[in-house]
Amino acid sequence: MVLAKGVENATLNAGNAAVSGGKVTFEASITGPEWSKNLVATDIEFKYQVESNGVVVVPEITTAINPTKAGGNLYTFTESNISHSTPAGAGISAALPVKVTITEITYKAADIKYVDDDMNDITADVLKAAGTTLDNTSSSESKLSTSTTGTSFGVGYTSADKTTTKLTAKIISGSGTGVTGEALSAALSTATASGLSTAATALKANAKGDGFVVVQISGIKDLKPLFTLTADTANLTNGTGVAISGFGPGSGAELLKLAIGPAEAGTGIESTKPVTVDAAISAATTFYAYKVKIVGLGETGWLNTTDGLTGRIFSGTISGNRVIKDSDITIEVVEKFAATKAEQTGDKLTVTFNRPVDAGAVKPSDLVINPGTFTIGSIAQAGERAIELTLSGTIASNNVITIGTGVVDKENTANAASGTQTLTATVSGSTTTWAVS
């Protein structure tokens, strides 16, 4: 297997020919030029001839044949059972050397190469697959967005930018029948996927197959790309909400809701326009206060019933697409202030709370004894989260101390005891125990 002299834009990788029953079968693997990577088999044609012992036994075929397989710019040419036609019926001898020569390869189309104003190759960006995220890391500022289907420069930029006065195209090498730079420019200004894709397909199909068709896109640096900020879980932003238990607290049926504004942030907003992210807790049913954090965006202040259950996490601009994932969100909580245990030793009753407490702010009147004839003589600090009561008088089983709302969280004074929590005594001999309920 050989390529004839003068066959350009092709490299023979491997080939073999075999004779069986007086007929020749051959296969050739050929690498075409870079500008043929996206061509299909019907875009490529070849001709060949067969020699036996140096004598042409099959002259160059008159009707070109397509490759049997094409992928990238690698083509496979296969022909089977080629007969010797002169003299009629004579076979090709397997005892003699056989040579198959590829005499001609014709490319009926050519790939398009897209460049920007500075001649940077932006083809990969133009032909990105549907759904590819806009990449703005290019120092040449030529990274382009893609549409939901196919290829279109228009999608991903502001409507004001999608005009032929700002974004234009011209063919600077190669040619395409019936396709002009003006037609491509008009296609660029569309917001649908069909515009540039249709024009480019026609250009490629009608191009002269001797090199890339180079299309220069002007005005890219002046475009204002649009970015999106959305949440991965729809219920976070559609008003339904998601239970807070999954974001760190471990419990709580109250709902977290996010509000991302303005609406354009969900479909595309310029990097110069402000975006906000607010968090809201549906109700403070399980905890006293909540703080919502989103990695890379910020956090709210403490949200509670007194000060409000809605807070701002982020206010600023975005310069890239961002999806807020559930794993990006954490919620810190402050438990509702309450006693957790009470233990008596002698005349001292130590009451422990789930939050810091200031004994100096607790008055005897905040601890209501009913029933019971004993009294509270003094109140002292017994650690960050505990107070010590000095009791006087006789304590009987079922005597009750009700913790009033005057007993509060030292760090959040609005986080007060419910006013209904009780300590109930059980006396057994010289031992008194207290149940918290």
C-alpha cells in the first residue's frame, strides 16, 4: 500500500493488500490534516489503482469511494474482491507482488477555525458542548458561553450585546459558497442555538477542502458575560423550604428558605450588577436563635423571633457561575434557655442550665415555690451554666419550684426560661432529689 506522489494532506499509517481467488482486498489507515477532524465519511473521497508485478491491472477507478470509517482525522479505506478487468476474466496472481496505490484523496468540506480580534484560537470555546459552564479564566478574555443546545455566541450575553454592531464575523481565509461574514454576524446576534450553528454548518459543508476556513469574531472583549447564582435544591428557593435538621442542628422541623435576587441572577446577570442572598427560618419552634452560613458567600447574624427570622448572607457582585449546594450550607443554633438538672446537697440546691446564666441577675421572686413552705435564702454562681440556691425550712415530697421568665440566658437576655419549667422534690429519709420537667 502506498500513496501516490502528489497526494497531499494525508499520511499513510498502515496498509495491506492480499490476493485470494484472483481478486484483491485491501485496507489502508490514513491520517488526514488537522482541518478534517470533524468531517464525516461522505466528506472524503479517494481513488486507487492496482498493479501486479509492476503492471497496472486495475486502472485508477473513475468513481471515487468514501472511507468505510472516519473518526477525528483518522480514516480507514477498505475495498474487497477487486477483479482484474483486462483481459476479460483473467485473475490476479497471488504468486506475484501486488501494489495498491491511493492515487487521489479529495476533501469536499473543511473545518472552521474561530479566532478573536487578537487571532487567539477560540474554536474550542465556540464548539463547547451544551451545558458547559462559562469559563472566564482566559487571559485573552475570549472564553465564550454556550447555549442549551448546539452553538450560539448570543446565549450568555446581555441582549444589548447581541447585536451585529458589537459582535461581528468575517471569513479571513478559506471560502464557503453562499455564506458571508454578514450572514455569520447576523447569526451571532441571535439568542437561539440555531443561528450560528446553521450558518457554520453551511459554511463547513461548502468550504473548499484545502485548509481551515478561518472566521474572525470581533468585539468579544467588549461583551458583558452573564453569570448565574442558583441553588442545587429547588425547594430552598421556590418558597417551599427545607428542614433545618439536615444543615447541622440534627433536629428541627422548621424550614430554611433562601431568596436570591434579583430574578436575573437565576438566568444571567452582569458582573457589575449587585446580587443578594437572604435566608429565612420559618419559625423559632425548636431553638431560640439561628445563624445561617454559606461557604464563599457569608453568614447571617443571629436570627430569632425578637429581632426577626430573616437575615442577609451576601450582597455584592458575582464574576462566575455558582450553584449553592446543600453541603455549602451550615446552620448554627442557640438552644432555648432551660434547666437540665437539679441536685441537692445539704441545704444547697444546684440548678444547671443548657446556656450560661448570671446568678447575680436572678432574684428569689424568679423562682416560685408552690406548693411548699421552705424559702430560698440566697442565690450564688456555681459555674458558667449553674446557680446554687440556699434553701431554708422543711422540704416535702411534691414541693415544686417553678422557674420564672426572669431567669435568662446570660449571652442572649431575650432567651428566657419558658415560665412553665418546674423542679419537683422527692424526699426519702435524709435525701432529697429534684426532677426537672
